[in-house]
Amino acid sequence: MQKLLRKVAILGTGFVGSSTAYSLINQGICDELMLIDIKQEKALGESLDLIHCMDFLPSRTNVYSGTVQDTTDMDIIIVSAGPPPKENQTRLDTLETGVKIMNDTIPKIMAAGFNGVFLIATNPVDIITYHIWKLSGLPRHQVIGTGTSIDSSRLKTYLAQLLEVDVRSIQAYTMGEHGDSQFAAWSHCTVGGKPLIQIINESPDKYASLDLDHLVEKVKRVGFEILKRKGTTYYGIGNALAFFAAQIFNDSQRIIATSCILDGEYKEANIATGVPAVIGRNGIQQIVELRLTDKEQQMFDHSNNVLRDYMRRIGYSAIT
């Protein structure tokens, strides 16, 4: 019996890339996993370490190191190469380094014949997602940024703790830039199908201390709180990347907050920004257009303008 192998490559084997690889093999998401890094010995070392997990796992993954020229038949390339922001920096401050890495690697990957899905975590993820789309020439549905997926997860986690419910019972999205200008679409936040705003209004005494604006600020800053304590974040985003890969392979049609290249949706174009999208076998199956309140629309416009202003300010020629 022939089996269609599920193949993933990870570009960049730092903390995020190696954590993603560990999540992938522990969950048995792919059959083959190739690790690529400018430091080839680092990629080889990570692959050897991961191979030694197999005796203790329920399924086997063939893990090995390779180069960008070996990506021809990969289904998914996870892009995590690039430096984390330093203390007192924002994710946008790592843009120039990220662009240089992509300028060097993406053309080589495309020259090798890759025609799968790019799944991108390198920050600033919205701009890097757009740049990879431009460099690759692939259809926009095959270029996916993790966007505000991790932020949305953090928001749901905090709400779950406050409301004392399982995080999976909460539906909530942060949108816009994966960064300081993101916002929460509170008008579409539900707990067990019930709107959060209704829950708060029905029990004003119980939730008198719940400050939604403060909660969003907490979501924005928690990555840097982790950075101050341990250098960078990687477990959360590593598991998010593995989750994305699983939804693609399983054709799950799961709706996730994702950095998508917009072409008319939300009356936006020529930008990658965080919005809910349906994820399936071919990447982004559909962008979900939420009906935002006037205030939310203003915050969405502001967030997208932050991205555009920053790109213009540094002369980012890929944006037209």
C-alpha cells in the first residue's frame, strides 16, 4: 500500500524552529521533517537530538537536516529564521534583518521548484509574510503568517482564567498587526456561544473589575514579559506553528486568526494583516470578514496604517 508522505521543512533552527520541530514529532503531524539553518551543524545537531525521541513516541517521523535546495517536494515550509526583538525594541525593529534573510533564501527555494505552503513566524510577521508572497510569486492562499494567532490564544487564556471556563469554550480574536497596534474584536467574543459583552452586562457587580482595555494591553506586552525573563518566546508559537501544519494536512477547515494578504477583503489590499481565516489543505481557504463596530474598524485601520507607515519609513520597496 502506497502512502502519500506529509513533508515539512523548517527554515531556522533557533528556539522557535526547534520548539516547532519538537511539537511536530510529538504530535505525529508529519512523516518527514527537514531542518535548515545557515549554521548547518546546528540543524544537524537538532535533527540528531530529535531522532533520539522516536523510541518514546507513538509514531515515527523521519528527521534530517538539509538545505534550501532540497525543498522541492516539501508540502509546508515553516519560516522561523530571524532574531527576536531585544528589550525595548518592538517586533518591527527586526524587519531589516528578516528581509535580508528572505531575500537570500526565498528565491533559492522557488528555484528548487517548491510549490507548497509557506507558514511564517519570522517577525515582524505581517510584513515578512507580504514580502515572502512578493518574492515567491505564489498565490496568496499559499502564504500564511501566524499573525495574531498567538495573541488571540493569549487573550482567550486570560479570559478563561477570569471566567473560570475551559479556554476552548471561548471564541475571541485579536486583529491587525501582530504587535503594539493590534486590537480585540470584542463584538465577536463569545463564551459557550454567549456574547462576552452580554455576560458582563448581566452581572455588572461580578465583573466590575474586568477592564477589557487593560486585558488587551496585557496581551500585547506578555511576549516582552517572557522575553525579559527567559530571552525570547518559543513554546507557544512553536505549538501554534505545529497546529497550523496539522490543520493544513488534515484539511480541517478550522478558523484561526492568521496574517493574510488582503485583496479587497475589509476594503484593504496590498497588505498582510491579522484576520480570521479558514485553514485547509491548500492553505487559506477563505478569509472571514467580520462586521466590525465603528470603533473596531477605526482600530483596524489604524493598525494597518502603522504597518504601512513603518514600511514606507524604512523604504521597503516590496510594498506598492
